[in-house]
Amino acid sequence: MINIEKQFYLTKAGLKKLFAEMSDLKAIRMQKILEPENDDEVNFIDFRLKEIDGVVKSHTLITAPLKENKDVVALGATVLLEVDGKEKNFTIVGSIEADPSLGLISNESPIGRALLGRKTGDSFGLKNNPKNVYKVKSISYDLFKVREG
């Protein structure tokens, strides 16, 4: 169950996706509720609808930073990192939208937390892996141009 007291960070695209899921689930629920053998499915749908409602009610929209703050890593930033001579791009999003396989990392993950507030040129390590040194190569806010603009 999602903790409804928690603050959830979402992009406009992520919020739109949740509303679409909610709409789809409501339509499916209307079909399933007519047949008593679907009680378990209806209960699952009701549970998921309650979760989505909790997220929507307690979300904060991720927005582009002011021009003077675009050189600092914040939610929505895409960061080019150098790790052991290899470069990797990460975009920092809220936990709901995180998908590491797509380079979308949560602000609550170890790397996400360590990146917040960093600037280009900053180097840092992680407590769970002190051997690796991460260096911020660049910071951009392309997420807002591509996904929401």
C-alpha cells in the first residue's frame, strides 16, 4: 500500500499517465462488477484506484527550475555522469516514475539523493560503494522540452 502521507513528485507526463490508468481501471471495474465471480479482480482494481487517488492527492508537480538554478541538479534534471571512465545519463524523477532501465532514477535512490544539489564538475562517492567516484559532467533539463513541451 502506498503511504498517503508521503509526498510524491510527478512530471506532467507521469500525472497524465496516472489519470489515464485511473480512467481505464474505472471502465474495467464497471464491466467486472456485473459478474460475481470477479470479486477478487474488483477488489484488486479498487485497491489500485485507492493507491492512485492517494498519489494524485499528495503529489507535487516537477517543474523546470528558474534560469539561475539550471546549473544545479534538482528533480527533473538529466545528469551526465562519469563513473570509472564511462559516461552514463540519469534523469531524476520521483519514485512513482522511476525506471532505472530507462535511465530514470528516483530522487530517493542512493545516486539520486547524492546528485541533488550538485553542480557540473562536482565529484562524489556513495557510502555503499566508496571505490567508485562519480563526476558530474553536465546538467540539463531536457525532460521538460521532450516529455511535456
